[in-house]
Amino acid sequence: MATTRFYPAKFEKEENVYNVTFRDVPEANTCGDDFEDALEMAADALLVSMDFYIEDGRAIPMPSEAKHGEVMIALPENNIFP
């Protein structure tokens, strides 16, 4: 049965954009024009980064607990594992 993993993301407003980074998946960096756009971009960046992990034969990192100010981004495992 597929479950959903949630990865903590840090959103930082810089001038007119929100930059997004993931502690557990450093390859998943992105930004958005506003917070809602950044949320969508974060989910996409997380998914694309996981594709690279799979293609490279690397272990998928487990998510850590969120720290103050971080937002949890969902990664449904059925999007990663067939």
C-alpha cells in the first residue's frame, strides 16, 4: 500500500520571489513568484529530484521532522515507486 512522505521545505522571501530549499534533498531547489506558486514548484522540484535519485540508483532519503518555520511538502510514494 502506497503512503505519502512529507519533506520539510524552507521558504524564504527575497524581494519579489520565494526561494525554496529542502534539507533532506539538497538537489530540490526552486522558487516561485508568490507563496502559492512556490508551493507548487516545491512539490514539482521534490518529485523531479527523486527521479534523479532513482535513475542514479541512489537511496531515497527519508524525511526529517520539520523545524520551526518549515513547510511539509507531500511526496506520494506511488509517484516514485511503481
